[in-house]
Amino acid sequence: MLILASDNDLRRPCGPGGGNMAQLTPHRGTGLNGRSCDPSARRCRGPQQRGGEALDFMCRFLMARVLSLIVFLAGFADAAQAQMAQQAATPTDAPTIDSARELAGKGRLDKAMAQLDELAKQSPERAGVERLRGIILYQQERFPEAIEAFTKAATQDAADSESIEMHGVSLFRMGRTPEAIPFLEKAHSAVESANIDPNYVLALCYADVQRYDDSRRAFAAQFGFEPDSAEAHLLAGRMFLRRELREQAGVEATRALALEPTLPLAHELLGEVALAHGDGATAIKEMELERRFDPMNPDLYDRLGDAYVRKGEYAKAQEALNRAVLLEPSATGPFILLGETFLKLNEPIEALHYLDHAARMDPTNYITHNLLAQAYKATGQVDAANREFQLVVDLQHRNDPKPSEK
């Protein structure tokens, strides 16, 4: 333990009585008890006093070291604070392609575009910026601007197959099918960010320009079928009917049956083609043939019932539609057709039962509400009928552009 000498100890005069130093000796010499006295310093340097001076020196030395350490630590803290302030002044949220992609994935498209604008100012522009810009513009259905972005992205990187693919898809969405085909043929990579399969879009483009064989091959590639197999022909026929290419749909279904006569769904497709042409008799024939190969298909009985309704054979229609409901009770089609069947049979109360059930399953189907209005009218419920008729009008025009507010 360090003990510092007090000021009184340092000022205490020599001698036993503690009297004035001048009274003891007028010059430097030997004092009482063998002590050496120095009148000018007014202190005695005996053995005990020299030990006190050593302790005093050590304490002052340690204090100086402590003060130096405090100054050093203060300077270090100031430097650390300055560095932190500099880091705070430097933006830590500088935009990156990953942050822009994350914003776009969360639906914050405007903020993502703002970050892409900042990234585009860099020279050279980072790869992927224009591609992501194009995908955002595509999602916003701003197709001309999306095409401009995809063109720039492909110019920056000729191997950017995704941008090339999306360029073609954007052209297809604009109805410029012939122009879209070369871009779609170049790239064969799925665009996950836009959930687009290139084979599907390319197949639709081929179908629109009547390149049916190429379309079939593209559809087959999407499903992993051999391009000239019965399955490929049946698949192409189904897709062609969806595009309202009825004649070619029938051709493909016939080819599928020629390759595999017992192929399920082929006769059903021919029956649907016949229904689309208004040929109820042929439709019924094909549907009945389909029953031999696929007797548990609820869609088959739905379409067979539809064919019987159109032909006016309501009892057979009711039988087929009841089977459809039993096999698939969650489908609205058979309930709607049953309601129509009972209206034709002048049984509006029974029709209301099925139509009301269909309306609760799908409140947005205007055909259901139209039939409901007829059933209510037939039972004398005029207010309910008028309400349903008004609902039909509202549903048919729900997507019409609203007039601008004045």
C-alpha cells in the first residue's frame, strides 16, 4: 500500500523540538541525530525522510502514467466515434440488385423500380438490372416498355436467355405472335419469376399461325410426351379446342384414336367438338363410346347431360347429370344443368333447389343467376326475379371501365 507524505511532513523542521532550522545551524552540515540539513531547502534528508521522498516520487510517477492512459483512451474513443459517425454518414442501405429483387418479390414494385433507376446510373450497368426492370414492367402489363428493357438486357448479355424469352412472351401478349416466335425459339428456359413455361407459349404461337405440327411438338415437350404419340395428339387437340380451333382439335383426336383406339378422353374430345358445332347426335354418340373406356369420369357425364339437354331428351339428361353430381359434388356445372333441365320440364321449384345450391358455390356465375331469375318468375316471386336479373347485368358489366368522376 502506497502512503504519500503530507505537506506538514515536508515542511516539518529538523531537530528534536521542531524549532527553527536557523537556530540549529547556519550552514549546510550535520544536524542533530546525524541528519543532514539543508537550510535553503528547509528540509532534512535523513533516512526516514528519503524513504518518504521515494514514495512521493513513485506516486507522482504512477499518477502521470494514469493521466497518460486516460488521455490515450479518450483519443481512441474520439477516433472510434469519428469512424462511427463516418459510417453513419455513408448510407448502409445502398441499393443492390438483390434488394431490388426482394422488394419486387414483396410486391413493392415502385420502390424496386426506384432502386433499379439508381443502379442503372452505374457505369458499367450491372448485369440483371434491365432484366428485372423488364419483368416488373411485364407484371404491370406495360409490354412496350418491358420489351425495351429486355432488348437492352439481351444487348448487354447475349446469353441472357430469360430476357430473350420474356421479349417473345411480351410480344405474344401484345398479339404480335409472328414476331414472338423467333425469340421464343432461341430461349428454352422456364421463367420462374413470371411463372411462364416457354414451350407452352411457343406452342400457342405456333397454333395461332397454323403451324399445328410444331405446336403439337411444343405441347408434348411441356408434358414430356413423345411428339408423335397418341397422347401428344390428344393433348394438342385439347389445347386447340381451348383456342377455338375446332376443326384441328377434331383432327388431332382422330389421329390419337388411330394410334391407340382405347385411349381414354379421345372420344370425349370428339364429343365436345361436336357440341361446339351444335351436333348433339354426334356428341351423344362419342360420349357413349367414351363410357366404355372411362366410366367413372364425372366430366363425361356432365357433357353427356349437356348434349341430352340440347337435344331435348331431358330424362336422359337428368340421369347423366345425377351421375355427374354423385361422382363430383363440388362442381357447379351439373347443378346448373339440372336446374335448366327442371325448368324445361316446368318444375321451377325443383330447379330452384339446384340453382340456389350452384349460386352458393359460385356467386359470380351470371348464367346461374339468369336461370334463377327465370325460376323465381315462374313461381311468381317477382321481386326475387328482378333482383336476380339486375345481378346478371351487374356481373356481366363488372369489369367495364368506370366513368371518371367529374
